[in-house]
Amino acid sequence: MESMLNKLKSTVTKVTADVTSAVMGNPVTREFDVGRHIASGGNGLAWKIFNGTKKSTKQEVAVFVFDKKLIDKYQKFEKDQIIDSLKRGVQQLTRLRHPRLLTVQHPLEESRDCLAFCTEPVFASLANVLGNWENLPSSISPDIKDYKLYDVETKYGLLQVSEGLSFLHSSVKMVHGNVTPENIILNKSGAWKIMGFDFCVSSSNPSEQEPKFPCKEWDPNLPSLCLPNPEYLAPEYILSVSCETASDMYSLGAVMYAVFNKGKPIFEVNKQDIYKSFSRQLDQLSRLGSSSLTSIPEEVREHVKLLLNVTPAVRPDADQMTKVPFFDDVGAVTLQYFDTLFQRDNLQKSQFFKGLPKVLPKLPKRVIVQRILPCLTSEFVNPDMVPFVLPNVLLIAEECTKEEYVKLILPELGPVFKQQEPIQILLIFLQKMDLLLTKTPPDEIKNSVLPMVYRALEAPSIQIQELCLNIIPTFANLIDYPSMKNALIPRIKNACLQTSSLAVRVNSLVCLGKILEYLDKWFVLDDILPFLQQIPSKEPAVLMGILGIYKCTFTHKKLGITKEQLAGKVLPHLIPLSIENNLNLNQFSSFIAVIKEMLGRLESEHRTKLEQLHVMQEQQRSLDIGNQMSVSEETKVIHAGNQIDKAFNNMGADLLTGGESESKEDGLQNKQKRGSLTLEEKQKLAKEQEQAQKLKSQQPLKPQVHTPIAPVKQTKDLTDTLMENMSSLTSLSVSTPKLSASSTFTSVPSTGLSMMYSTPIDNTKRNLTNGLNANMGFQSSGFNMPVNPNQNFFSGTSTAGVTTMTLGAPPTLSNFGSLSGPPAGMKQTQQRPADMSALNNLFGPQKPKVSMNQLSQQKPNQWLNQFVPPQGSPVMGGAAMVTPVNVMGQSAFGMQGNPFFNPQNFAQPPTTMTSSSSASNDLKDLFG
């Protein structure tokens, strides 16, 4: 890499040194900047050709420089002759002005080291193109090295040379005297130009007479730069020392031969023995046949043979050569017409430009870019010609690379983009918009191309708006998204809303529908769809356009419409439109089909969502139930006693006095005392609090009166039960065992349910006692039982107003011995044996005996009535009378199967009534 940089540095340094040494001090450098060495030309290729620019105008030029170092080997007088010859040629060229002659832009300037003058921009000399690279830089430009002439270039170049000679011979009355490839220059556009008038000969006769051209004798002693090139010189110059216009035509024939023969002349001349060489050449020319000209195209072969004829009179003149059919090629004619374009009027130009698109494909790209394009762009200054020129320029742009387009075409199109008249300019640009957006840089698109589209949308012409709307979808993919969103779409919407033309409105909707795929989903939902509701007209075409946009958005994979938009905006807009009277059957069917499709998707999406939510809720519920079950299993073992207490308390008298809330508060306090609670426990506690609050807010239950219905089924025989109770009472009166400490019970309010409930029987309220006298040890409505601290089955606080009672355990209750052991600190009391004498009052001699058969024949209700004391009688030794309560819809005595109401659970039979008269009445009722 370093070696390449060093090589490049040395090359640049050498070129700079060459230029500096060649031009330094020359007056040309005051006005022109000299660039790099590009070519060589002139007699003997003595002139070096450099790129250059004019300092004041930055106009491109070519600087011809003759370095005097080339003639240092000559004597002074020879140097002077060479300099004079060169000066003469340049001065003559400067005086002549013709399109076929090289144009001089600055005259010859001489300095101590060089001669220099400036011309139009130059590519190279024909000699360089044909492979003669003498006096070129060591690193030859690839442009010259690889340059190949196309047929059309060759044809038209030779035609141009012929036209130049025709000008010199007919108008100027001058013989060039040295028509060679070195003196034919190809300018920047590829045109062939004549230079090198060093040996030109003007006519000595007045203009009205036949021209006569004096000729100098060939002097072999002169320097080569002071003599013409003998290889292209006519034989009469040497052999007869005469010249005429036909002598230049011979030179033209020799040039044509060299052009078709890779730069080699037809004859090689020995400059040391010039006369002998020309004599031999003369003989060969006299025997010249078509076989020697095989490299020349057949169409012009005979004409070249005539040009090389020994006799000057036989040679065609320049004007005749321009009319040779060989030059009637369509490409050559086209190029020739461009060269004479400035002479044509607008009508002729317009006709020519209309037919040019048919010719351009037949021409080489280099010819089009170098020769035709500059001529076309020069016509942009004429607004009337722009509509005819612009299509050809854009056609050329299609064949150019992006770099060529940016460099050669885009600068010329800049002013045209801003032209609004004639209107055809805008139409042409719109039709080629894809080309412009593809090859134009983004900055230029934003600054020049898109503003032109915006102007078209806002143009007063309906035709322009329609065309623009029809063309926009074809290049929408090339427009950057911000420009489309912020500039293009708003103008399309304005055109749709503000126009009075139905065609423009419909085309606006069609255009929006076609470019939806290039837009963002949310921009369409938030901007385009709401815009559709603002369109005022209800024509069928407009309505179908609106439906089309909805359908495209709804069905497009990238876009789509959310179910919220469908339900809230789209369907409420479409459904009223579907019943417009202007719609025909097919249009109505289209509306209904889209509406049904939208409804179907709306239903499926929302149903799917709800099903998913349902599944998630079920899963969450199952997880919660599983967690609650696991927590309840753990707490069931730990808090079983508390749960049983709650059950008993709910069934006891505390239900009436608020015992439930107290027990739940106690349970809550107990749980809080345990420490921190889990989330499931906290949730459970919260639910219990809510349930308790609801129970408090409910109305108290009122007793209901039920009319008893005579049982239909067979009543249960209670004879065996009565006999067992009586036998138990008999055994209890005989044996009076001592009470052990283990028979002491703690008062449990919940166990007194069976002794406190009564039910209406036979529509008569009666208070039922437990049938036990106070002397038997039943002092309260509950049992006194010592409680083991490890067992909470019957623990609880005593109800206010109820005294403590002790019960002597009969031998049949020995299983309660396991409950012995009172709490620490309690004092055991010794109880007296129960007095059973009160039973004698019931079954004494004052009452008749009742047999078991008579009892068994009585109804159960009649039997039970004997245990119901009259109203107002005391119960249980002064205990408070409890109002009968209907619990859970059943009376206390109607709950069959409940262990609390089984007569067998009573250890003692009923005692006597407190009043014998009332007892007698009851027995009368009992036994009829």
C-alpha cells in the first residue's frame, strides 16, 4: 500500500512539475487554471493538451502547450522556423470560425519556455484514439487507451471532416495542406474538428476567379516540424510541386484508410529518400485494386479508391463526398441535424424531437451522452420546446447509471422541475416519476421532485389531479414514509374533500386504497378511517370507494381493524351507508358481505377472549379451593374444639343473646394470639366477619304457629321406652350411691337445649319440665363437668342467671370416669344422695293404676301431654322459663333422631308435678 502511495505521489509530482515547467510564466495562466495532461495533437503531435478552466467563469477549456525544450537540439534558425510555423498555424485557426474547425477561446501566448493557447474542451486527437500515443504522459488514461470508435462515430466524423474541407475549399478558398489524424481533434462531445493550419495555402487569385494555390518545393533539410506529414500527402506535392483542393481530398482518402485500418497509413514513406518513395507509391496507386481496400466498408470502398486516384481531377471534391450514400446513415443524419439545430425554427425542432425516441435506441450510449444529450438540454431555455425535449432527456436518463444521471442530467433538470407552464411538463414528469425517484438522491427528491407532485395535487386542472392520483400508487413504494405521511396523504385528503369533481373524489379514494399497504397500521386506524366519515357526498362510486378502503384495511395482513374499532366506528358508519337509496343490488350485496364478514370476526374474536377469561377464572378458582382445602385440613385438627363450640353455641340460647358474635370474636382473638396468619387464613377470617355482619343486620326470627297434622304413618310404640324409664327411676330410688369427684360437671350452656325447648301441641301452650326435682341435684339447665385441659369438647362459660348443678352418676354411666380430674385449684364438694320420695306422690294410692297395655294404646301426643305442666307452674326449681323457639323449621319434639331429644339419654325419669291437682287433670287427659 505504501509503495502504491509513493508511486502515485511521484506521478503527481512529475505531472505537476511538467505542467509548471511548461506553462510557468505564460500569460495564459493569468486567466486559466491548467489541469492534467490528457492528450497530444498537431503536426508531429508536438502540442501537449491539458485540461483547464477559466478563472472568471469556471468554464472548461483545453490548453494547448508547446514546450520549447522539444527543439533544443535544433539550431537557432531552425528553432525560429519551427516556432514561426506553429504560430502561423494557430493564428490561422484563430481567424477561422466554423463548426467543423477547432474553436479557439484564447489566442496564442508565448513565453520564454513555451507557446500556449486555449480552445474548447478536447478529448484527444484522432491519432491518439487510433493508437499513436506520442507525447502523452507515461500513465496513459484508460479513456484513451480503451477507446473504440463506433461506426456511427466514424461515419459522422469523416462527414464532419468533409464538411470542414468543403468550407475551406469553397468559402475560404484555402487548401489545408496537412490533413492527418494528428490534426483532427475529437472534442469533449466527440465531434471531429480540424486544426493544424501550419502549411495551409490560400488562393492567390481574386475570389471571382478560379483559385490558384502556390506550392513550395519539398525541402528535406528542414526540420520535420516544418514539413507536412508525407504519409498523408498527395503525390503531386512532391513529384510536380503543385497543390489544389483535390490534394486535400487525397489526404482525406488516406485518413479514411487509416481509420478503417487501425491507424496504419496506406503507404509508408522513407523520409530520407522521399522522391523514390513517392515514385514507388505512384506506381502502386495506379494499380490500386479493391483487394487492397478490404478493410474499408463496401459502401464507401469505391469512393476511397477514387480519393486515392493519381489524377487529381478524378478525385471527388468535398461537397460531393458529403453526399455519398455511406453518410446517409440514420445515426449520422441525426447527429448532423443536431449540429444544425440552431438554424431550425420551433416547428422543425418539434417535429424532429417527436421522432427522436425512435432513433435513440439505435445509437450507442456514448454517442447519446456525449453528442445528443448536450444538444437536448440546451433547449431547456426555450419553454415551448421543453415538452418535446423532456421525454427524450428522460429516455436517455433511463439508460444512464445513477452517477451519470446525477452528473449530467439532474443539474439540467433542476430549473425544469420548477416550471409550471406549459402544463405538459408536469404530466411528463408524473409519467416518469418512478425514474426520478429511483435515480435522484434523497435530498433532491425532497427539495425538487416531491414538491412538483404536491403542486400537481393542488393544480386547478382536474385532468392534472386525476393523472397525479392515478400515477401516485405506481411509485408510492419509492416515497419515504415521513413525506408520505406528513405531506402527500394530507394533500390527497384535501383534494378529496374540497374538489367539486366526482372523478377526483373517486380517484382520491382509489389512490388511498392502493397505497394503504405502504402505511402504518395505527396511522390508517387513527387518520385514514376517521377521514372516510368526513366525505360529504353519497354517490355510489364514492360509497364503493369508502367500502373498498374499509375492506382493504380489514383484510390486509399487515393492517387489520381491531374489534373495538369495528364495534365503535366502522360498523356504525358502514351500516347506514349500506341502505343508501343510490346503491343498486350488487353494491348493496357488497356492503352486506363486508359487514357480515366484520361481524363474524368481531364475534369470533370476542368469544375467544371470553372463553380464555373463563378458563383462567376456572383455573384460579380451582387453585383457590385447593389452597383452602389444604389450609382447612391443617386447621381442622388444631381448632376442632373451637368448631364444635361454635356448633353448640349456634344451637344454644346464645343465638338469641349474641353469643355467636362473642364466640367468633374469641376465635379471632385466639387466632391472632397464635402469631402471624397466612393469606388464606386472613381471607377466611374476613369472610367470617362479613357473614357475622350479615347475620347481625338480619331481622330476628319470630315463632310461627303450625297446625299439627294427624300422622298418617304407623306411630312408634313407646311402651318399651316408658318401661325402661320407670325401671331406671325404681333403681335410682333404691340405690343411693355416693358421688365421686369425677361426677362433677362444668356448666355447659350448649347441653341444655333439650330441657329448654317446648313446642305447641294440640294448639295449647304448655311448659314442659325436665321431670326432675331440685332435690335430685339438677340445679341448673346444664351439667357440671370437670374439663380436662387437653379436651375442649364440653367447655364453655355459664349462662348468666343459671346456677350450678351436680348430678350423681348411676352405675350405668361408668364411662364418664375418664373425665375425672378437675382443674387445678378447684375444690371438690360432697353431695348428699338424691331424695326420690317425690316420685311416690305421682304413683301413690290416690291415683288409679295404669296398665302397660293401656299406655301402649295411647297416641304419642297424648302420652307426652302428661309431662306438660299447666301454664304458670314453676319449672326446675325457679329457673327462668324459656320461650319455645322454632329452630330450623322443626319443633324441639319433632326432631326425631336428634340425640339431645332421645328419652333414653335422660338418666332419670320425670318427677312429680309441683301441683297434684294439675297432675290429676293431666292424667285424666292422658288416660281418658
